[in-house]
Amino acid sequence: MKKIYIIPITIVVLGLIFAGCGKPASSLSPNTVYSGTEASYLINIPSSTPSNYGEIQDLDASTSDVEGEIKINFYGLQGGDIDPTTVNATNVIVTPITTGASANGLTISYDKDLKQIIISGTFSDNAAYKVTLTTGIRTIGNGQIDGNGNGKVDAAPYDNVVFEYYTGSGNSDFYNPNPTYVGTYYPTSNNNSPLPTISLTFSGNPVDTSLLNLNNIELMKEGGNTVTCSILAKGPTYFVITPKDSLDFASIYKVTFKTSQVTDTVNNLPLTWGDYSYEANIPDMSWRFMTMGNSDHNATPFRVSSVSQVANEVKIIFTDTIDVTTFTPERIRLIDPNGTVLPYNLRVGNDKKSIYLSLTNAKESGTYDVYFEQTLKSSHGWELDGNGNGIGGEAGNSHLNIPPDDYDASIYINI
């Protein structure tokens, strides 16, 4: 005989989108990628009937409303069957999307044999609905739902699963259930105005503009103080600020945007940025830019201009005069075709823009590597701009596709 667990609901469900944001004790630790036996305790993203964005079928055509069912289908429950006590109105939330719509007489049942949550009730015609499965749904073995499919326990709202359904013509009210992303950010690179406009744009659902304020964005001079700013404009898809006073010439500044403090207006989901998926503990978004120079302040990016062999030396020319004290063996390496770091003597050219590395310890012809750390400096104090974006000294940010400013060049050496 089938075992079906039924929880009646006697009110219209208009509850919050997410519930159960706490992180209950579990054998699975947050922010850890699991595989093998432990991974089996993660509940895979379920499917549904009707399918996501599908139409709820009317089981009683004699009424003006839609008497229908939604079935949530689980599979691969290797960590144990769904715990029926967690299948309830707190963890399975039905929310009308269409204004004025309702969902009445709802019951939630769990069919142990079919591995299904069954939602039955009376839905308004020509309406859209959202069903949210929260992370409160567990297996008997305390397995947790992995709503974003990243193999980790991220907790709510990141691991909640959201489905959308409609009746009649209600699919016109569907919305994007995914989080909003930072689309663009500015300024970047160098040669920027001392009185710049600092802007972000957002893609996806509209942003809650009441949360866009000067508490969640910061402008700071590198090695200096926070800069006082004012808001120029803000809207559901953009945020623009500017410093109240002109910035210093030829200076590097850092912008930090606290994305976790800003949400959309639809799902109330925090923003994401870069190449992050929707997951817990995404750090603040930061980037750097440099202001233009003037007659008193040099702002020339410090880069490698060329690498070549000259007789029994490797000659490297830079775009600016160098700070010789930073050119130490710990920051410069000459590597032979076998991967051996060679000792060398270094001399500085008369123009102070070039250096020469001796090849007296090179034993064979072939492809050699010359490596410079980003901490090399010009005589004007600029660190090496190895990635060519005009700033220099950057550790890199893979999430914003900004490589580090270390410089690596290959050159064929003839011995």
C-alpha cells in the first residue's frame, strides 16, 4: 500500500518567498564541494509535472477556477528518502505572481513510493504562480537540497528551488527567477578624470533602489583614506556616484561594491557579479582605476617594452626609467629550456630604461623564459603593469577576468 503523508492548508498562501534561512546542524559543511559517498546526501534538483513554466491542468471544468495538481518529482535519493515531516507549508511555498490571484484549499502530500510532493488546490484562472522548495526539505539521513546544483551546501536562499506555473493566459506574468547580475562597472584602466562618474549597471530582475546608497559602495585612495561621494543617479538597472571633490592626479583608487547588501524586487535575491554562480559567501566586488597625470605628476604605465638577445645578454627595455633598488633576484628570474632558474649578473643601461641579464650560465640554445614580479617599480613609483590595463601592481581577479601584473616572456636564445 502506498504511504501518502498529507498536510492540509486552510489559508491562502501569500507568504514570504524564502523561509528557513538558518543553517541547521548537518554532516555536510557549508561551502564544501562534495563527491562520492558524502555527495549522495545532497538532494538533486527535482523535476515537476507540469514541467517548469508549464500549465496547470484543470481537473474540474465545471467551475471558473482551476482545480489542479503540481507534482514535484525527486530522483537519485541515495542519501535516504525524503523526510515527510519536512514536506509542509513552511518548506513548500506556493505564491501567486499575478496580482489578485489566489491559491485556495491547498494540500501538500508526499508519495513515498513515487518520490513525489503533490500540491493540490484551487487556482485562479489566467494567473501565474511560483512554488518555492526551501532548504528545509531534508532526507531521512538529513540530506539537503542542492538548488543551485554546485555540489555544495549553500543554505537558503541559494539552494532553494523555484518553479513557475500558469493557468489560462497567466504565463504572460512570468518573471526571471534568477538573481540579478552586475553587468558593467566603470571607470577602469588609467587616464581617468579626477572628477569621475563611478557607475554600475545591472541585468536581470529590477534592483531594489531603496537599497542603493552610499553605505554599500566605497571609494578609497590606495594607501590613503576613504573618499566622500554623492549619488548622481540610481534606478532599477543602474547606480552612479561621484566624489564630492576632485581626486588626486596620477593616483590609484579602489571601488568596493557590497553586492550582498543589495537585492532585486522580485525574488529578493542578493546580486551576483563576475563569473560567480548563485552561491553563499560571495565576497564584495572590488576594482581599481587610475587618474590622469599632469605636468607635476607622471602617470605613465610602467610596462615591458621589449625583450631581446644582445650578444651574451638578454636586454629588457621598459616604458619608464626604473627604480634600481626593486630589481632584485627575488623579483626577476631567467629560466632555461629545462626549467632551471639561472643565476645572472644584472646591469642597467645608460638610459635607465633598460636592463641586461648575463647569459654566462646558459648552456644550450632554446626557448628561455624571463619572469618579472609585479612589485618591480619605475623611478616614479609605479609598479609593473604586466597585464597592460594601465594600472600596475595588481594581484589579479579571475572573477573579473583581470590577470595579475606579473610579466612572463619567452625568447629564443642562441648560445
